[in-house]
Amino acid sequence: TRPQPWPGLDPGARLRLDPAACLSRRYPGTGCRSCVDACPVGALAEVGGPSSGPSLRGDCLGCGRCVAACPSEALAVPGLSRAPVAAAPARPGAAPAPLAIDCWRVPWADSPAGALRVPCLGGLSATWLLEQLAESPQRPLTLLDRGFCTACPVGGAIHPASAALAEVGRTLATLRVSPAGPPRLVQFPLPPERMD
């Protein structure tokens, strides 16, 4: 079992590391840089030598992109659970309610009731999205694009969840699996004055 809580990479950081699961720490010659390369603000650095693995060299924003990129699930950020979210029981004969996934920057009052709020939609991996589909194949997954990712420090010109959604689409097509609907990004903008 993994130690709980995982040690932080820095006393003030939200990012946690399971050293036993980190490929670079367990096998120093692997050259794994997945988390370092995924960090949108360059907060992670590669450490060489016998204590290899990631270290913080800047301010971690807690977005979870490194968590999504890590091939061995060695990183964790509060708010990004690896476990699938169970669907609420539906009325007999009724379809399960969609799972809306929203950004933490959105004010609580502006999130749909029952929405899963995460630090950043870019922290959702394709694997996690596929696990959600496997858990409740009839429940649609809707990632809410609030229109401010381009102005966010972890955002960019392309929506941070685009790569994971594309990978899910390719995987479903390859496997010839047709859930009720693949996860999709839905435009659900907030007025500029409502953005944090």
C-alpha cells in the first residue's frame, strides 16, 4: 500500500509524490520526464543522481496536469481522485443524470448542481475518463468549457482537456465501443465579471 498522506515535494505545495511508484526514483536510468514535460508553468524539475525524480523549482498551481501525465500514478493533487465517480441512482427506467465536470475557478453558485469540481480539466487523464465510462456507460460526461482557459496560467490556446478527449475518442474507435456518448467538451461560458 502507498503511504498516506504522500510526502509533499515542497512543504507549501499541494502536489504529493509516492516515491515508491515514481519510475525515475525507482529506476534512475529510465529518463521519465512525463510530469516535468506536462507542467504548464515549468514548476517541476528533473533531479539527477540516486535521488532522481521530480522536484519543485517554481510555484506549483495544483492543476494536476502532471498527475494526468504520470504513467505510474506516482503523483497526486487534492481534488483529482483516481477513483471513478459513482452515478447517483436513477429513477427506474430513467437514464442516469449526466456528470458535469467543472473548474474550481468557477464560483460555486455558477456550477451545475451535482457537478464534479476539479482543479483543472487538464488534470483529467484519458484513462480516468475511460474509467468513468466503464463505471457508468449510460451516463454522459460533460466537461464544461467556461471560456477563460486562455487567460488562465495553466490554460493555453488549446483547451487543456483536448488531448485527453482526443485520446478517448481514438481508444473508443479502436475498440469499437459506443457508450451512450463519449465525453465531450461543452461551451458553457461565464460572463467575464463572474470569473475569479
